[in-house]
Amino acid sequence: MKSKINNKLAVREMMKYSFSLGMIILGLIFNLLNIGINEFVGFNSVGSWLIYIGFLGIIIITFKLFINKKRVVDERMIFVANKAMRITFLFLVIFGFIIIVLDGIKSITVPYHLFMSYLICGLMLVYFISYKILLRFY
Amino acid sequence: MKTKIAFYRNKLNITQEELASLVGVTRQTIISLEQGKYNPSLELANKITKVLKRKNIEQVFIL
């Protein structure tokens, strides 16, 4: 049973590493083929940004491996996480509606990649805050 | 849901931390259960009943 869990963990780590490596390889290919060479989120190309994200991912995964903190995830946490997910989804729907109305009033000129980055960060923040608040109630 | 977890836990001289590790949850979950804030699954309720050496779930969890 224990070896099965360890195997599962090892597979998960391998998947995380391969995802990060994939981003680095994709970034290199983009840079070599001169794809997306416009300024992108503070980087000179999409490839450079992908390489940066890939390296960042590898550093975080390795750091987490060294810390090796045992985390207990029980049913209450899963229950709260589901509730937080529902709240985040509701937030997304409401936010989407507001954006539709705002875009109708005045066109949104923010670049699409920046808009999506802000949206993803916002969603993660809403999820995190609602999870932390709900944990106190259940 | 009202519970008698704290009562039987004190009877057996088990701390919240010990009970939590025995049933595989966090201490915060045990606190929530004792305060009646969280309704456990049947599996968790069964585990707690066994650890507290009770025969029926109804002895520990009161509907």
C-alpha cells in the first residue's frame, strides 16, 4: 500500500517536471523559429517567457521536494475546497457579466494575455481567500 | 450535529492530536466535530466510534 502511494507521488512529481521541461523546450523552439518575437509580459519574446516559467516551475518543484512536508488532506478540507470552488465559479460568472457590460459601454483595450493573467490571478486569489474563510466556519 | 467525542475522548485520556492521527484527519477537524460545526462522513464516524471503543455510532453522534 505504502509503495503504491510512493509510486503515485513519484509519478506526480515526474509529471510536474516533464510539464516544466516541456515549457522550456517549447520556449527554445519558439525562440529558434522566431515565433512570437514581440514584447510579452516584460520579456522580449513568448519563448523567453516560457523558458522563465519552466525554470521557475522546476525550482518550485525541487524546493517542495526538499522540504518534504507531510500534508494531511482530510474530508473536511475537500468539503471546504468544493465550497470554495463553487464560490470561485460564481465569482467568475458575475465577473464575466460585469466585463460584458463594461465592454459594451467602453471597449476594453487591455491585451488579451494580460487580461487572462489578471483573471487567473484574481480567480486564484478568490479561491484562496474563500477557502481560508470557509475553513473557520466548518 | 451534536457529538460526545470530547466526553469519550477524555474518558480514554486521548488528546485531540492523538485522535486525529488515529483516524487520519487534522486536529482542526476533530475540533470542528466536537463543536458540532462539521458533519462527518459515515466512514469517519465509524472510525471515530471504533477508536473511542463504542459499539454504535449513535452513542457518539447524536442526530
